[in-house]
Amino acid sequence: MDKSFMIFMALGVGGLYYVTNTVTDIQEGEPALQSEEYKEKHKFEKYQTVDSIGQDILDVTDVPLQEQIEAWNNTPLKRECLSLFPDFGEIKLFVKERLRGDGLKSYLTNAISKIEADFFSGKINAEDAQRRLDRIQ
């Protein structure tokens, strides 16, 4: 390939990278310029915070239950919690310690207990239990 073409391509990719990052930075800093896609993607970040010992937590206190569940399903903490399977005791402890919001805590604890009972009684296998934990709605 021609050397000029390679330089042109490198400058084009660099320019695209710069413009993309600049637009993202502007959207983060100025709510009036945020696109609907950006708002939807970052809708639940306001509920994620850090507790006094430095752990990430989900604080959905004083939020309607449906929005609490939606926030739970869109947080990285859910993945972290599901990685504790098959230790249901650890999963329940995670919910108790890392979530703020009584409605969500009791809802998840009840759902986890039902899945745990079905798993240990042999009604469902490990794969089904993981799938049900992931689909708690």
C-alpha cells in the first residue's frame, strides 16, 4: 500500500477516536446535550455507590419496587452476586449487605429462597437454578 494512504488512514482513525471521546465527554458533563440512548444506558448509575468500607452497593431506598428490580437487573452487582452460585447462603448475605432498599431485599430474598428450596429438593438442576436466579423479575 501507498505510504500516504496509510498516513491518511491513521489520521482518519485518530480523528474519529478524538471526536467520539469528545462527544462522550460532553454528554457526561452536560445533561441538556445527552442523547436518549446515553440516558437509557446510564439510567441506573445514580443508584450505584460505595459504602463505608469501600464496597460497591446498590442504594434504591425510597424508589418504587418495580424500578428497584429494574435497577438490580441492570447493575454489575447482579453479575457479582450470581457468581456466588451455588452457595445460597453467600448469595443471601450479598443481598443483605450490598443492597439498600427494603422492598428489593425482601423480594430477592424470597425469590432466592424459593429457588434454593427447589434446587435442594431436586426439582431443578444447577443449570435451571442459575437461569432462574438470572431471570428474577
